[in-house]
Amino acid sequence: MQAPQVTVEVHLANGLPAFTIVGLPETEVKESKDRVRAALQNARFEFPAKRITVNLAPADLPKESGRFDLPIALGILAASEQMPADQFDDYEFAGELSLSGALRPVRGALAMTYAMHQASANDGRRRIFILPRASADEAALVSEATIFPADSLLQVCAHFAARDDNSRLTRHLPTPKPEPASYPDFADVKGQLPARRALEIAAAGGHSILLVGPPGTGKSMLAVRIPGILPAMSDLEALEAAAVESLTRAASSSRKPRGTHPSASYRAALAYADRLPCR
């Protein structure tokens, strides 16, 4: 959820052709070798017949998902001098490549953009994000971030090789902010007086709430109504909530109760609730 920055380094050396990825890559990252190779060849680039070493730094951080396909492909093109790389320091890349070179959306685009934008505020470094077009709307929830959506590897390469602005990628315009979310009315609850009183006190004091009981006692009915009596989230809180939600589903800035599996034990439910921030 913290989305730490990962630097992709590519080195080409003489010797028998080989393609090695180091830096604690998970299986989906290791499989990027075949996707990147096919994407470069189908985009009519030359795949170097050399010993290719890709390092994902920091080395002690496990890497997962296909988000590293695009930066690995660009690193190979830059190392083999098939495209200029003098502007790479100002950009952040993420995207999964299809075998044809098309860009597919990535999970957690908002969490990544939010974390890197916060880093820019701290170190003063300018960051421009190049992401798959399908992930641009989600990342653009960080309204001050500069997002350049792309459909394919060729479009990204053309952006850096362009001699005029007409051939470059255009900045993604964020969609208008949605209307505030509407929640079921807490006044519709009939009875449940002790539970209502407990929820009102917890909401007023900003405390976490854990509802435990057999099915049909009204836990979900009460939980979905709690956000209706809470104050509206600030922009920072809404971004944090949406960034966490983007890791598993489409991001939104509304409040949603979190539920454990019905088979979870009481002790497991307490441990789960203890890790959740109060929003």
C-alpha cells in the first residue's frame, strides 16, 4: 500500500545470449522476459543478442505483477541505443505489455501515483507518469499529477523520439469530481437501540467499530449506514482510501465497511479490525 519506488536498471554485455532479472522478482515478473521479447520484436525493434541483466532496485524488496514490463522494455531499447533516454529521469513508467506491444492496465495505479506525487513534494523532483490508458482515469484522481496515457509501446517510444509536440503523448485531463456519495439513512433503522447508541458514540469520537453476531441480526444493515453520520472526508483522506481500494478493485473515494469471511474466528476478526485505520 505504500508503493515504494522501484528503479529498473538494464545492462548489456557480450557473451552468449541470456536474459536475467534480479531483485527478488515474483513469478509474474520473471515471465515478463517472454512478454518483453515478443513485444519488442512485434513492434519491429531489434532484440539484442547479448547477455541482458535487468536489476530491480532496491534488491531486498519483493517485486510482483506485470507493471514492470514497460520500463524493462524501455530500458533495453535505451541500453541498445535504439531510442534516446536523456529524458527518462523526469518520468515514471508502469504498464503490462501484450505480445503485440499493446499496454494493459495495472493494479494499484492510484497508489503508485499518489506515493510518487507525495515524494515529488518532498524532494522537489518533477515526475511525469506514463501509464496505460485504461489506468489513466484512476491515477488522475491525484489532480495535480501529470499523467500521459499510452496505448502501446510504440506510442511511448514515439513520444521520446518526436521532434515536435504533435507526435508526443498528450496530458490526460481528469474527469470532473463525482458528486458526494449518498449512503443509506441512519434514521431508517428501527429498534437496535443499544447498537445505534454505540455506533453514534464511536462515530462522534472517531473510534473503530467491530460488529460481531450471528447472521440476520443487522450487522451489515447498520454498517452501511455508519458513513452517513460521519463528516465528509478531506481530499487527503479520500485519496488514501481510494489508493488502498485500487489495489483490489476500481478506486473510489467513498466509505465502505470492511467485512471478514463468515468462517473467520472471533480472534481473527479482532486482529483484522485492529489493523484498519479509522476513516
